[in-house]
Amino acid sequence: MEVDTVEHLEADTLTTHLSQLDGWIPETALWVVMPDTGLAGQWAVRENSIASDPVGVALPADAALSVDLNTTEVSLSDPRTDAASMMWLVSFGYRAEQLDTPSAEGRLMTQRSISSHNAEDPTTPLASLSQETIFDNFEYPLLAALGVDQETAAALSHFQSSLRDGDFAQSVEAAGFSAALPNVSKRDSEIIERALANWDELR
């Protein structure tokens, strides 16, 4: 058996497609432990990631790069559909004054998305992420559906091996991603649940 179909799906459409998939490469294993989804009982996280991409606060290129992430105002999106916003909530929490701040200077973005923005709109460039502005990483793990037959499991292992060869690594780098991570961080579902409860209460 071969894995012969690779399809891009947006996060907010996944719930209607996941039951049809044998493998899944999301931005982060964070999705697996989102409460009230049951995904933790459906997917096994392989230890190696496929690529990575640092997540941080993007600022205009002419702004100071030294920022305090504990006080910086950022525009957040729905954490149930935006992994970067969920990562921010887990790391820094959510305050009432952050509600509806479209004018906030800080934007949650990955380094790859900043590079894409600057290539498409060089007149309003954003600064590359600095160590001070990075707070997490998208790790792009390969997830395997639990309960698949042995043939499918073997095909997924072969697929993962094919993603480790030199040609794929070069393609990942050329596309603007960072190198794969040797281990995918485990996420605490209770912390995520508290972060979502805080979000819901203030919304």
C-alpha cells in the first residue's frame, strides 16, 4: 500500500475531514489535546517533527526589537481555530484589555509568514523574529490515526521515512521553514482547558 494522497486542509475544516484521514501533519500537536474534541483518543504523535517554524510577535521593521512579551498588546484570534493564539494564551494568559485590539502593534506570526509578507509587501516590512519576540514553535508533527490496519501503519512509517531524506529537507528549507525538531513537545490539556475557559469568560 502507498500513501498517495496529500491534501491541504485549513484548521477550521478539520473536524469534518479527520475521520477520513490516516495521517495528519498539523502546525502543532497542540490540536490533539484540545478539550472536548476527542482527538487525543484518535491520534498518535510520532516523536520526530517534519519541519518547524518559530512563532512570535511580529513588529514593524522600524520598531524597537526589544519587547516585553508579558506586557505587549497583541491581536488574538479564536484559539480554537488559530494555534498561534492558543500558544500565546497558554504562555501569557489573556487580559480584558486585550479584547478587540485591532490597532495593537504586535501580531502573532511565524518567521515563514513574516518572510512571505515582506516578499509580497516590501513597502511595509515586518522585522524578522528575534529571540526576545519568539515564544514557541510550530513543530509540524506527523500524526498517525489510531486503529489503522498493519498495512496502513507500515505505509505511514514509509511516508515518514521519505520525509527525512535530503531532497525533502532542502524543499522544506527552500519553502521558508526551519529544520525539523528531534522531539515534539507534549502539551498539557489542563493548561489549555484553563486558557480556553479564561478566553470564553472574557469574551
